[in-house]
Amino acid sequence: MRLSRFIMIKSITVPTSHDPQSLFTILSDPVFVLPRLFPPIKQVNLEKDSFNAEGRFMLMRFSIHGNVLRGNNITYVFTLGSGNETGNGKLVIELQKGSVSLRFEYDGWMERTSGLFMGKWFTEFGSKLDEEVRLERIKRKI
């Protein structure tokens, strides 16, 4: 019998002035999304629709391996590991005219520790999103 565990869930909806197609292109890119949403991530490498990321959080090195699924929504599914510890997560990005909704779910070794910071990270991501997408659109010429 498995005891029920605490699963971290964080959601946010932010207004945007960008069109859904431009947002879809940019928010489907883990190199753009992951370090901005999760500041401890310092490096992201891509291989088609898969990604590997590395970082450091509270003196612990960690790695993330996952995939980006593109459909009606953008979904990042991943495994977070450090040493012998692992956890699984999912980030779903839903684009609507005039807004972006993010829903993050995580079950694993970092849920309680990182949960203390998650609200701040999501708030900062949301407050900077429109401007950072604008700059990225200029950079990518979209």
C-alpha cells in the first residue's frame, strides 16, 4: 500500500499582448522557458523535442531530462534528479487570446524545499513575460 504523497501544484495566468502563434513558438522552446521560470537552471541542451538541463539549488546540483509535447497546449514532462533522488513533473502552458496560463505539477524529492520559492519564481516570470517575449520576437524576427 502506497501512502499518499504531497504533490506540488502551482498555477498562474498572465495577460499578454502577443499573438498565440508567436507565443507558441517561443514558449515551446525549453532554452527560453526553463531558466526564466526556474532560475536555478543554468544550462539547457536540446535534442529535437527532448531537453537536458542542469543547475544548482541550495548547494545541490541537479539535472532535468524531459520532452516538449506540442498540441493544443505546450506540455513539458520531465524527471528531476540529484544523486539517488528523483522526481517527476509536468508544466502545461495554455495559450489564449490575451493571456497565457501555466500549470505546474511536481511529485518528488524537491517538492517541499522548492515549493517555498515557486510562488516568487512564477510571479517574476509572469511580470516579465510580455517584455521578454517582445525581445525574443525581435531576436528571432517573428
